[in-house]
Amino acid sequence: MFKITPKQKAICEYYKELKEFKRLGQVHEGTVKIAFQHLLESIAKQSQWVLTQENTLKRGKKQIRLDGVLFDNANLPRGYWEAKGSKDDLNKEVQKKLYKDNYPDDNIIFQAPERAILYQNGREVLDLSLIEATNLVKILDKFFNFKRPEYERWDLAADEFKSQVPELAKKVLSLIQKTRLKNKPFKTAFNSFSEQCRQAINPNLTDAAIEEMLIQHLLTERIFRNIFKHPDFAHRNIIAREIENVINKLTAQSFNRDAFFDDLKYFYKALEDVAATIDEYGYKQHFLNTVYERFFQGFSVKVADTHGIVYTPQPIVDFMVKSVDEILHKEFGKSLTSKGVHFLDPFVGTGNFIVRIMREIAAKSRMDLKYKYAHELHCNEVMLLPYYIASMNIEHEYLDLMGKYQPFEGICLADTFELAEGKQSALNTKTTKLKPIKKLKLDIQ
């Protein structure tokens, strides 16, 4: 619950900044919006929310740019902000943004220095002068304390999910181990998959690690199938397809996965309901990163700790990509789009770094992106769940940028540390169903 008062320091500072801008004769949107930005940032800190600026959303073939989006600590977009200058006709701007440009209207403030209009659930709920601090507090209070039922259910379901996952994982493990002893087709499929993983990932990979892969798949497959609207992903993605072959043998006799995970249906439904409220694919990705973190915090605290299950914030990813581009220009006389410049993310997580590079390349040349995507973008991920997300993230981004689906061959389910030590062999696609580790032979700059 956000508590906002007229005498709050952030409110006083807002009016102080506006007074200074007015003294300097500054009325342009680009300048005066800074005061409201600082105000939103200050209030958001109460609940560890973050205001991100200049957010681009896709609306069909066109893009819109919001001045700010507030994200909570689950990476869910809680509110939107669009700023206007002192001389703008706010009514006309609101109508244009909502009905022509298709701006989000579930919780958005359209703000000018002396006036603000708040839309929630698709309708105008407040239109107030901001000359008086009491009106500013009123509109901010309603904006920050807006609650979506889907989000409230998600908060409860996420805690329940974390508490139930360890016990369910134990039950699945017991079932797998018993079935390996009694069910010959399952044992054969399990052993075959294990051998492929040892060839492609690590020759010392244990049966316990393979069992963990199967458990993760069983616990999360519905998430990807329903949230990303890829019902055939388990058949398109090569790792998922091999795992599904093993799972099919497991479920062939007396095991029904939907019935087995009945206790988690409340969580899955809450997750799907929240995802349905998020139009932007990128925002959905941020949310799924949080789901992934919470999954492993419940599934295995040890795994979460040892693998560093915390993702690099998007602003830092943006900075890294821009920095690489600048260094390429200054030190090598090249750019992100230059042929012969390869990019390798050794710990790709959910693919944010590769996706950000793709956007930067596409902005300069779509033909260069086509070549880079096929030949010069590479990444590794040692864990199955983020490998899934990264595969979908990267392939969906290519589809979005190029208008054509193409599988991404540059991602490998591999331990980069093992690769660096020369313990992992490069394989030929004709002898294995898993992706070969081609990066060993590349001269990567």
C-alpha cells in the first residue's frame, strides 16, 4: 500500500522543480517532464518498483514510445506514464494516444505540468488540475494503488507454488526411478537420451542430472505451451522433443501428468491469467524471468545459489550492447553488423543479451541480421529451463523483426566452463540428435 501525503518530500520537490523550470522559461515537454519523472521514481521506491523510461511497445507493424512504465518486483507492468508540455492540448493528446496509437489504457497517467488525466480499466477516472498538491496526491494515490485481481491472485499463487514444488519434485523423482526398474521401454528411452546428453554436454553427466532435467520439463512444460502460445514447441525444439520422447514412455502406463500436477493448477491458471494481461512480448519475457527465479528458489535452493539465478537488469544489458558497438568502432574499425564479428553469450540465461543485439543490428540492416542470425550469433546455457526460454525468446524476436520464422541454430545446451577446459567434444549433426557444439572451431573476436 502506497502512502502519499501533500507534505511528502517528493511532492514538495516536484513543485520546487517546476517553479525553477518556469523561472527559466522552460515549458517544453522534454524538460518539464523531468520533475514528474523524479516524483514517480521517489514514490515507486516505497515498494521497490522501478520506473523505466522511453519504453517502446509494438502495435502491429507500428511502434509507440511511452515516457515511462512502472514495474513491480515481479517484473509486471503496474502503470504507464505519458508526459506532455505546458502548451499541449491534453484532451486532444489523450484521444490521439488512446484511439489512434492504441496506448495501453488499464492504468495510465497523461500528465502536463498543471493537469493530469488518469485512465483505468479503459475509462477516464480522474481529470484534475495539479496546481493544488491535494489533487496531485489524489491522482497519484489512485494510480499507485490500482490493483488488478489477476496480479493479486498471482502473488498468492507464487508463494503456494514455491512451497509445493519441492514435494512434487520428490514424487516425480521417485516415480522416474521406480519406472526405470520396471518399465523396459522407458528405461531404453532414458538410457538413449542420457547417452546423447553425455556426448553433447558432459561425458561425466550423472543419471541424477538427467532425472532433474525430466522433472524440470514436467513441471514447466505447461507454462511454455500456454503462455507463449507455442503448443507445438515441444515438437519443434530439438532438446524438448527428445525429452518428450522419454516422457511419453513414462506416461504410457498409469501416469497422467495433468492429474499428477493437479495441486499446481491454481498456480498455472494464475500465471496464465497474468500473462494474458500483458500485450507486449518483451514484458512477458521479463515476467517469465521472475517465474523462472521463483521456480528454482522452490525447486532447489542449492541450484539457485550455485547457478546465480538472478538476471542482469535490462538497462545494464542496453549499456553493454552500446559499449560493445562503440569499442568495435574505436578499436577495430568495425560495427555490430560487420561480417566476421561473432557474438558469444557463454551464459545466455533467457536470451536478453542476444535479443538486444538482434534489435540493434536490425535497426541498421535487416539483411545483416539475417546473416548474423544464421552464422555469427552464439550462446550457451547449461540449464534446461532457461535454454527453453532463450530459444523461444530469440526465435520469436527474429520472427518479429524479419516476418519469417527460422530456427536458431546458435544456441547450445552446454556447460561453458567445461568447453573452456576442453572436456566437451564437438559433434556432427549426422551422429547425434542434439545440437553440435560448433563454437569450438570458431575464431571469435
